[in-house]
Amino acid sequence: MNVLDKITWLRLERNWSEYQLAEKSGLTQSTISTWYRKNMLPTIPSLIKICDVFGLTLSQFFLEEDGNTIHITERQKLLLDYAAKLSPEQYSALLNFLKTL
């Protein structure tokens, strides 16, 4: 896996510029540009910041796509945990509510 290619793919998937990624992650644009100019890998703390803005964990970032893997964020896991505790009627009401959003 090429880390920089993956960051680029995730960034372009959201139509973000390098500047927007820098702004959202709290990194400087020059830091991100340097990775590409010098073909350097981000540090782990920087990569964690990048993953955070993409809603990924480090393990999800490095997981190779095989078509059978489902990735969920902590927010999604929390929602699933709450939904699992609902009665069938409550679950149906939640789905109807979500459809209106």
C-alpha cells in the first residue's frame, strides 16, 4: 500500500484540496506538500490526524480492501450499539425518523 496514494484518494473522494485537508487536520499545508515533494511518509501522529478527519482508525486506513470487509467508525458503532437495544417498534420509528433527514 502506498500511504500517500491512499491519502490522495481519500482527499479527492471528498473533493478536498491539500489546503482543505491541512485546515481540517490541523497540519500545515507545507507539511502535507513536503510529503509529496520528497516522497516522505507522514509521522504516526500526523497520520492519526489525517485519519481522524477521514473518520478512520489507523487500522482501517491500512486495511486492504478485499470487497468483504465492512468499515465502521466509532460514531457508527455507537449508533449500532444504541439501535441494538431498541424494541422493534422503536427501531422502526428510528428508521422512519432517519429517512426524513
